[in-house]
Amino acid sequence: MLAGRAARTCALLALCLLGSGAQDFGPTRFICTSVPVDADMCAASVAAGGAEELRSNVLQLRETVLQQKETILSQKETIRELTTKLGRCESQSTLDSGPGEARSGGGRKQPGSGKNTMGDLSRTPAAETLSQLGQTLQSLKTRLENLEQYSRLNSSSQTNSLKDLLQSKIDDLERQVLSRVNTLEEGKGGPKNDTEERAKIESALTSLHQRISELEKGQKDNRPGDKFQLTFPLRTNYMYAKVKKSLPEMYAFTVCMWLKSSAAPGVGTPFSYAVPGQANELVLIEWGNNPMEILINDKVAKLPFVINDGKWHHICVTWTTRDGVWEAYQDGTQGGNGENLAPYHPIKPQGVLVLGQEQDTLGGGFDATQAFVGELAHFNIWDRKLTPGEVYNLATCSSKALSGNVIAWAESQIEIFGGATKWTFEACRQIN
């Protein structure tokens, strides 16, 4: 009974305070004052001295609401301005990056992911882009050195004159890159100048690639089909090579190759073999700070290889399905072995064999962070376990060395994409 009266008293008091001129002051609170049953509610409230305090609270609340409204309007205006500026920036970015993306030749986006690693040759900041161009120039210089060695053997005056011309152009480009980097470091130059400078350098690089490729084509006609190497100078998701043949069903294998890399962290993925329903059927990968690993049907064994010192190394991995026994050789010497690696699982046929990238889907889904950076040669696969003597012959470039009976290293069996390059294999020449 008393509780009901108290509630009614609070309600009546609120009506008295707000009255017929009630306004929306935002959040409110009710204050209950105990008065006699027969007393006038509004008069009693005033007599109790609470009216002034309540009016003060109401006015304060009203002021707070007005301030919040002003803040919201101000924030809306700021958001509109930022949205407009962002739209202009995105529009300009699309115009700037369009030619570069078309030139890259891949544009591959990993399915099921918002991540697009096509931007490996970054458009911003400009200093990073120019640094990447500098690496490409170094790659071109290396190719010219190989052409110079070829010209010495063949004493072609035409080749020599072309080589000298290309060397001069590369030197000019290097000076341009260095000058541009110095300008950026001094705080000069703007986005427009950066775009124009980059366009000039990229145009010159394209021309150089074409000229050097023409020279290399002439060189290729005069060398054996297996005396070549692949070079992946940058960590991208569009440079790779594809072996034209697939693998048969195999219950044992030996895979061998020459590698040269100084990439860090991790040299990436020298090769990957994917089949329908299993992207990691057979993969060799060194990713991040992890040791190099061999994956068979997604099962993993860690390998004892240490190869990222910028020198050529010969590596082999053997495996048999019975008990999943494996062995690892570096430079002709066994350095590790184990068992229980995908036991009793035969390597499945009719897949895609890629050099330089790790596949997340059949023949694609490349991730730049897992790409191989360096040089690769004499990639061979056998459907049996090679003996230690046979592995040693391969590592020492012996005339007794065997070619793979499943995949044999041959220029006619390799397709290259995205700017990966080929030229004469040098590791065996250094050994001999």
C-alpha cells in the first residue's frame, strides 16, 4: 500500500515539474520526495526546496544534449570531407597503378581471400619501387655477364657490340635510379614526378629485357638442352616456371636439383606438385624462419639443408612409401633421414608441377611470401631411390650422372612466366 503511494507520488511530481510545456531534454531522472497524503504535490515539492535543484539539473541536461548535437554535426561534416578526399585518392591510385599491373603480366588473386599480393613491385613509397628496379637492373647485369662469356667463346663482333650497347644503357639507368633515390632522400620531388620517372625507367627496362632475350635466343641454339638455369630475382606471386609433364603414380622417388639463393627469411618454394583435391601432394619449401621441409600429402618432415648463403648447392631427397622412409643429401653427402613420412601413400598422378611457387589451388593460388628467390637448375625426378654413389655423381657433375627417368631437366620441357629468366648453367662449370 505504501509502496503504491510512493510510486504515484513520484509520477505526479514528475508531471508537476515538466507541466504542459514539457520538452525533450534527453535522458531524465525522477526524484521522489515524501509528502503528506493530503498535501498538494507540486506545492509540497517547492516548499521542500527541491525545485531549484531539479531545474538546474534539467537545464544542465539540456545543455549537454545541445553540445552533443553540435559535436555530431561537426563529425558528420568531417566524415564527408574525408570520404571525398579518399575517393579522389583512390581514383588517382587506380590511374597510377593501371600501367604497372598490366605490365606485371599476372594479376593473380588468391581464391577465397581478399589479399592480392600482386603489388610486390610496390607503387608506393617511390623509394621502395626504385629499390626494386635496382634489383632488376642487377639481374640484367648478371645476364649480360653470361652473354659476355658466351661471346668470348664465339668471338662474335655483333654480339660484343650489342653487349657494349646494353651495358651502357644499364649504366645510364643505374645513374637515374641513384639520382632519383638521392632526390627522395633530400625531400624533393612529388607524386607526379615519381610517376613520370618510374614510367621512363620501366620503359627502358622493358626494352632491355627484349634486347637481352634476343641475344639469349641466339645463344640457346648453340648449347645442350640441359645446360640452363632459371632465375627468380624477386619475391612475387607471378614469376614461376611450369613443367610440361605431370608425374605418374609413384611408390618411391628421388628428387634432385641445384639451388643458389641468399634470400631471407627463407628461400621460399623451389617446387610444388598439386593434384585435384590436394594442393600439397609433394612440396619442397623453406618459409620464414622455419627449416626447409618436404611435404607429402600434407605430411611434413624437416630437412637439414642450409643453402641460403648465395652459393650453389646440390640437394636430393629420396622417399619410399613403405614406412615412409626418407633421406636428405646436400652437396653429395647424406645429412639426415627419417621414417613415417606419409607411409603407404603413393604419389598421385595427373597433377601440376610448378617451379618457384607454392600452389594453394591446382596450378595457381600463389602467395608472394612463399615464392622462391634465387636460381634453380638440373631439376630431376626418378621413380626410385637413388644410391649414395648416384647422388654423389650428380653433385660433382660427373659424366656418369643420370638424368631423371620421370622428369629430366630439358629446356624444351619448361615454360616460364612473369619475368623468370633462363641462361647458361654455371654451377658445374665452377666445379669443373
